[in-house]
Amino acid sequence: MNDTPKRPGRPPKAGTRLTPAERQRAYRERLVQKQDAAMLEPKDASTAALLASIKHFCSQIDTKPDHADIARRLVAPVISELCDRHKITLT
């Protein structure tokens, strides 16, 4: 037979293994937390979190036109931070 040891897999959390659905839910929750943190402190956020934040607000502009002005004001500091970080000049 094959004597190669199996890979250990993911470590359990809180003593039990997570189901794939639980793991995906936790992943999505972490993404939302990073997006929220990106809105509060754009300088400390990762580029991926900043882009996800922009994506979130752009989708809100499409689905809720009455919230478009608020979404534009909220996303402005995020765009400014990305431009500063990557030396992009907007005209």
C-alpha cells in the first residue's frame, strides 16, 4: 500500500472542525469587517479591502439611486487613499 502520510488539512477551531458552509460564512464576515475598517481608516487598510469597499458602494449606487450622493461621499476618501498610495493623478 501507499505509505505516504496524508496532509493534515485545516486545523479545527474550538475543538471541532468547521463545515465548508461555516468556513465560507466566516470568510465573508472577515471580508465585511475589512471593508468596514477600510471605510473608517483607509490609510491602514489593504488595497484589496479598499477596492472591495468601492465595489460595495458602486453596487449601492446602481441598486439604490436615492443613496447615490451618500455613497459618493463615503467612497471619496477611499479613492483618494488609493490614488495617493499608487501615485495616480486624477484630472
